Amino acid sequence: MINREGGDYLRGRFDWQTETKKQWNKEATQWNERSENMWNRGSRKEIIPFIKTHLQKNDHILDIGCGDGYGSHRLSLAGFDVTGMDLSEEMIELASKQHKDISFQQGSIHELIFQDSIFDGVMAINVLEWLEDPLHGLQEIRRVLKIDGLLFTGILGPTAGPRRNSYPRIYGKNTICNTMMPWEFEKMALENGFTYIDGFGVYKKEVKSKHYEGLSEQLQQALSFMWIFCLKKADKVE
């Protein structure tokens, strides 16, 4: 897309991954200040308990987009063997300093440095909706999962504040947040070698259970701040 105001966003000069790394490096300290609250009391508080119902202790989990590593830390406390990975060097530096018992590596989901079929599970919370090519990221996740391995991913819903990051596209500008909705991600996953196992919605405090109970899953997703998926790697892509 073209930014008519010019600058670094002009077509041919915008590198999505480089810009993503730069912006998350810039956010590292601020993210670290609120990460613990998100995982313990906020929008991510139900994710680790959800994973515990589907995987066994000592299973090997790759936490993609681990940020400052607090989610990886929670997985480790739950008894899992955890490897954390993030595109941001600043995030990985924070994670490595704060959680020395966990292995963290800087890297890109577009080119995962791991061998095929080695992880029992992958956690990727608010990762795929920040990619220029979500399908390629999903394919890389599938590659490193064992057959019947599980992907736990959170996709921002329409009511999520971070969706504002995709708004500049209205003015022809490039952004680092795509517009993929939870139902679109689900369709893509089912068409590319995954089966649906389980899921649940995370809602803003103003949305009560009476507002979404009895609705179809897609309508529940339409009210969501984030939808958490548990998907299983099938033995082949249909």
C-alpha cells in the first residue's frame, strides 16, 4: 500500500519484519511492566490452565512471541519443558535475565531454527495477526510440531484495542498488524493441516456471559477481545 504522505512507508521501502522488530524492541520495557498482570490477572490468565487440560507435564512447548518470557515462566511452573522465542532482541534479553532456567532464542517465525516434528505443543499468543504472511507462519508452526501435536494460539478479536495498529491502512499506509479475524484464522488452519480441538473467548469486562451465551461461535468471536484456539496437527494437509 502507498502512503501518499511519503516517508519510509512508501512501497518498496517498507520491510514488515524489520519494522516489527524495531517496534517491539521499543516496546520491551513497557511490555515487561505489565506482562505479569496480563498472565496472572488479565486477558491471558486462563491460557496456562487451558493448556494444562490438553498437554502432559514434561511435554516440550515452544513459546513463539514469548516477549519478556513471563508466559514461558508460567508454562515452566506448570511442569512443561519450555523453549521461548521472540523476534525482538530486547525482549529476549529481558527474558533471559529474568528467567534463567528457561532457554530463550531470538528468531523469526518465518524461519524457525528448529528441526521438524520436535515439539509436543506450540503457544503463540497474539503472533499470527502481526505477520505479513500468516499462512507461512502457520506452516512453520506445523512443521515443528509432532504429529498430533497441539497449537495454542490467541487471535485478537474485533473489540481488541491493539486492532488500532491496523487502522493506518485506511490512509494507504503499511502497518505491522493485519486484519485477520478469529474465524478467518480458524478457516485457514482447518484448510492447512490442523483440526479444531477446543477454544474459548476472552472478553472485555463490559461483555457479560448473558451477552454471548447461546450465540454461534462466530458471533461469540465477533464480541471477543481475543479467541484462544487449541488445534491439533493432522498427519496430512487435506
